[in-house]
Amino acid sequence: MKKILLLLIVWAMPFVLLAQTDRKVDSNGVFQYQYSRTYAVNPDNESEMLVTFVFVNGAQPRAISLRQEVLESVVRWLEIPGGAAGHETVVEFVTANLEAGETVTWKYAISTRKGSCPLIPEQAALLVMHENYGVEKVWLK
């Protein structure tokens, strides 16, 4: 039984290490937003990492922008319903204006520019605009 448990932990470790999630509430305990970003190697192309980003908006409308650095990698947007993709010098991004309670799920693939480099996702950030037009930057690992 201990061996099976150990095998399950070892098998699940890569999945745990390749996920990030967080939830924000205000000082009164009111839900503001929640996000989750997960990675998995593309089973059809092992040189690609598939990324799924889910954002659940709270009670207030807000704008968000998911920004992925592309210094050593290439981003290919797969599904971005409700979002608009764009490109800057070293960043690929998707932005969206969300209604209260709206959820978006975006999917993209990351591959390296240099075929011999290990496939490690580069730095990413989530920009969240608040109702007073202030912007919160959340670094994604």
C-alpha cells in the first residue's frame, strides 16, 4: 500500500509543479477574482507545452490582460474566446473586458525558438484593472 501511495505521489508531482492558482477577496471578504494556469506537455507534439488559463471574475466588471514573454519561445494561441490577441516586442498577450461573474478560458501552446533548449515556460504576468482604473500586476510562475 505504501509503495502505491509513493508511486502516485511521484507520478502526480509534475502536475503539481506545473500549476498556479490564486483567489482574491477584498477586506470585507467579498470575492474579487480567481485565476488558474496549468501546463502540460502536448501529447501530439512533445516539443510543445500546452497552457490553459482560467479567470473567474467577481461582482464588478473589469479588464484583464494575460502577458507571456517570448524571448526564447514562440506562443501559438489555440482558443481565446472573449479575448483579443496582440504582440509587443518580447510579449504576446490577450486582453478582455469582463462582465461581473464572467469566466474566460484561454489555451495556448509554447515551443522554443531553439530546438535543443529545454521547454521551460518564460515569465508571464496577469494585469487586472480595477474599477478606479488602477492596475494590479500579478507575476505568474
